[in-house]
Amino acid sequence: MNSNNTAQADIGLIGLAVMGSNLALNIAENGYRVAVNNRTASKIDNFVAEAGELRDQIVPNADLGDFVRSIKQPRSIIIMVKAGAPVDMTIEALLPHLDEGDAIIEAGNANYRDSVRRFEELTPKGIGFLGIGVSGGEEGARHGPSIMVGGSKAQWHNAEEVLTAISAKFNGESCCAYLGSSGAGHFVKTIHNGIEYADMQMIAEVYGVMRDGLNMSALACAEVFKSWNEGPLNSYLIEITGLVLEAVDDKTGKPLVELILDKAGQKGTGRWSAIAAQELGVAATTIEGAVAARSMSALKDERIAAEKIYGASDSVDISVTLKQLEQALLAGKIAAYAQGFAILSKASEDNKWDLPLGTIARIWRAGCIIRSGFLDQMAASYDKGVAVNLMVAPEFVEVMQQNQGALRQVVAAGALGAYPMPCLGAALAYFDSYRQSRGTANIIQGQRDFFGAHGFVLMDRDGEQHGDWPSTLD
Ligand code: ATR
């Protein structure tokens, strides 16, 4: 370990677990010198030993002070440690070694509220704080993730060159952008994950119909997803679904997917997006449905017991075509993205972030989990002027008109056949509620005034009114 290294690194990185190591190698491969540090020093040695020809670009330092001093000023230091308290502990440890104008770049899966707090704590100390959402998993970190940047704008410019260089590229355009102050970057990453949950759940719902309703083998399903990946649904998630479905278990020779336990894990970011929607008062039922579906999936024992009472859903035939399933997914996807962008839009307004929605669509086109051709269409649509909701953006109106009938058929068939569709069903209800000029909240207002004198507005009169309701007491 060379603790007296005089080499000036372009950027620093603390935390050499999977994501941090891959990000550091990505930085090195792009021709920048990266100083690295980790709480457990042996991991620094292992990292350097495995860096191969990129070794010369790496400046290892187990001593935090030496690590900081090895970085060019004003310094940019990426923290990629376990989310939560470890991030705060690392910031505390770093502070005595930093100089005014340096920046801490928190790249973990932070709750955006923590990024807001860290930004507010560090700014008065003269230390910049950037909370960056990094999407694309291990492979993305190594070869080009989508990077959503929020925080101190001045310090962003110091780190911009490196972060832009290591990001994914879509037709040569970088998938890294500054999106707004404070917690904006991690907020956008959170909503990205909410949309990701919805995309995945809608795919799972359609797979359920194929498997149980149409009695298709995993391999037959794989072929369908592969063909869909050539069409309007073209995306990373559709592609990997095909690959997951065709994988075979070495031991039994059976399709692997049929052996995987139907309990989905979650690390919390999808839940955070549903909570954010609720807190902001934005209807995002497709995203919420996806989070709830994961919670429901965890109740395996209860589901087994309940199926014994009510019978299995695959005892009922379903009459939908593969074309209708593809179209339903496309319509559902528009509703889900409309919800995600509606959350972003409201958060931007409330927090004065001025989030650039077109840019967000653009930096999601490559590198991240929800990358797709669809996002390229979305970015182009936002370039022509921001529609109040994606479902009424001219390009998407046409797609919705062409595919909403299939969504309706699929959801209806799901309802009749007992195939759960928490996301596709919610997407349809969202669409139908949004396009209904005369809703049914008049009765809600009547009820609220009846029991709580909350008042209502009459369409032919000014001001708040109350009803002269009868007593329900005998
Ligand atoms: P993994 O990604 O393997 O699950 P993790 O527990 O999430 O690992 O931790 C990721 C990184 O956070 C590691 O670099 C870890 O440092 P160690 O290698 O020393 O375990 C770092 N980390 C976790 N808690 C930390 C803390 N309190 N202070 C500093 N670094 C910490």
C-alpha cells in the first residue's frame, strides 16, 4: 500500500464492494486516475491486484487523509458504501480532511430525503454535495450506467467530465445529466425504480396468462418475448425476460423459471416511489400496484391456503391472443410512465427543482434497467413541448388509441379468469379515470358534506355550499 503517493488522482472513490469496484474500473478505463479507499484495507489490496492493466490508473490509499490528499483540488469524492448510517459515518470521517469547494458525491441507493439533508448540512460548510442515482446494476457500473445527478451545481461542473465519460451512451449521447439541486438526482432514481417495478410486474402478469391461461411452456413464452423485443416493446426488460424464460436448470433439465420460488424481493426504492406519489398527492396506482404485488408475493403460505379454499385460477379458460397481450403491455406501459412522470412533475414543482423531463427520458434510453426504444419516443415527444400527461401527448394518443382495446380485453379476461392484474388493471382504471370528463366524485362530496359538513361546489353557483341533509337518527 503506497500511503505517500504523490500522484494526483482526478477523482476519489470510497467503498470497494461490487458497485464501487466496477465504477472505479470504469473510471480508470476511461483514462482517469482514480484514488480508492475502503474501510477494510485488505479489499483495497484485492481490488488493485485484480485491476490488471488498469492498475496504473489507480491510486490506492488505506489512510483516509492520504487518500484525500492524493486527489486534485477541488476534489470530487464518490462514496459508494452501504446506504444509510454508513454514508453519514463516511462523510463525518472525510470532513476534517476536505477543503472548501471540494465535493462529496453520494452514489448509493439513498433515500432522496437523506440527500436533501446531506446537501443542507454540507452546503453551509462550503462542501459541495451531489446525490447521484446510478442505474444499470453491476454491468452498468462497469461499462456505462445511466447517471442522474442532483445537488451542488458548481461542484457538478468539476465532476462533469468524468461522470459523463463513464456513463452509458445512446447514439453517442451521454446518459448522464444534472437534473436539479439538493435531492433531485436520487428522487429521479427512485421514480425510475418505481417505473421499473411497474414494467416488471406488467410483464409478470402477461407471463401468468401465457403460462396458466394459454398453457404455454417456458420455452414457448421465451420465443414470444424474443419476438416482442423486435417490436414496439423493445427494451432491456423484455429482452432479459426472454432469456430468463429459456434458461434451463443444469440439475433437472427443467426450465429454471419453473423452479424459482414465486416470492419477489425488494430493497425499498419501489416503495419509496409509491410513498412519494402518496405524499405528493399524485395518482400512481400502477406503480403502487407493483409494490403491493411484491408484498403479496411474499405471502406464499397464505396464498397456498387460500387457493385450497377458492381453487386455482388456471382452472378457468382465458380467451386472449398473444397480439392482445403485447398491445395490453404497451398501453399499460404508457400509463405507468405517465404516472412516473406525473410524480416527477409534481415533485419538481413542490421542491422548485425544475426537473427537465425530456432530459430524464433521454438519460434513461441506455444504461439503466428501464432502457428502451419507447423512451426515445418519449424524449422526442417532450422535445416538441411538454404535454400535461404522457397519455395526451400527440404521439402517445395514437398508440393509446390503437392499444387500449386490447388492454381492456386482457384485463376483462383476467378478471373473469381470476388472473390477478394489479398493474394492468390499475393502468386501465387510470386511463379510464383520466379521460372521463364527468367523474363520480360528486357523490363523494355529497357524502363528505353529509357526515362532516365539508362543503361542496355546485356547478351552477359560486361559493361553497352545504346540503340540508336529513337526520339518520330515529
Ligand atoms: P455488499 O455490497 O457486499 O453487500 P455492503 O455491506 O453493502 O456490501 O457494503 C458495501 C461497502 O460499504 C463496503 O465497501 C463496506 O466496507 P467494508 O468492505 O469495510 O465492509 C462499506 N461500508 C459498510 N459499512 C460501512 C461503514 N460503517 N463505514 C464505512 N464503510 C462501510
